[in-house]
Amino acid sequence: MSDVTQEQVIDYLSGLNVLQLGELVKVLEEQWGVTAAAAAPMAMAMPAGGAAPQVEEQTEFNVVLTGFGDKKIQVIKEIRAITGLGLKEAKDLVEGVPGTVKEGVSKDEAKQIKEKIEAAGGTVEIK
């Protein structure tokens, strides 16, 4: 065995690009009879600088009514209270599920709306 240190191996691997690392993983898997499924996607996802990719946190949400169960009237009343719609418009929204109740609201407001509608008997998705 040669006198290669762990540090030298790490330095060498750090100099490889993503494609080269992917090829190396495949060769080692075949030669050693192992699978590096968890390690390979992590290596592939890292950008060239080695820093983790930045993911923007969603700040605006849409509240979508997906059903009204057997309490349609209570759900219509709650939709009217939340949106300020008239009776006909609220009824049309409830009967036309899925339908957007509110758009571009904060996470907290979306949760509050969902809780109110679910308490009235409806079902809601936050997108």
C-alpha cells in the first residue's frame, strides 16, 4: 500500500467536479459491491463551491376550499365571514370546489382560515 494520507485523498476529491464524483461513485459501487444511494444525491445536489443550495421560504399562501362535507350552509357562512362575499358568490364558491378562498396571505392567516373552515365542516388546502 502506498503512503497516501487521508488528507491527500480529501484534497484530491475536493478538486473533482460533480460529474467526476458521480463517475467515481459508480466505479466504487461496482468494485466494492456496495450502494451509496444516500451519499450520491447529496454530492450531486451540492453546487461547485460546496455550499448547500439556498431555498427560499414561501411567504405568501393561497387557501383553497376542497370540500364542504355535509355542512354546506355552515361552510357558506364561514366563507362569507372570511371573504366578505355576498351570499350568492359564497354559495357559488362552495359549490364549485375546489375554489380559492384567499390568495397571497401569510402563513398564520392561512392557518387561521383553514381552522375556521374546518370547524364549520369544510376541507381546505394551503398552497
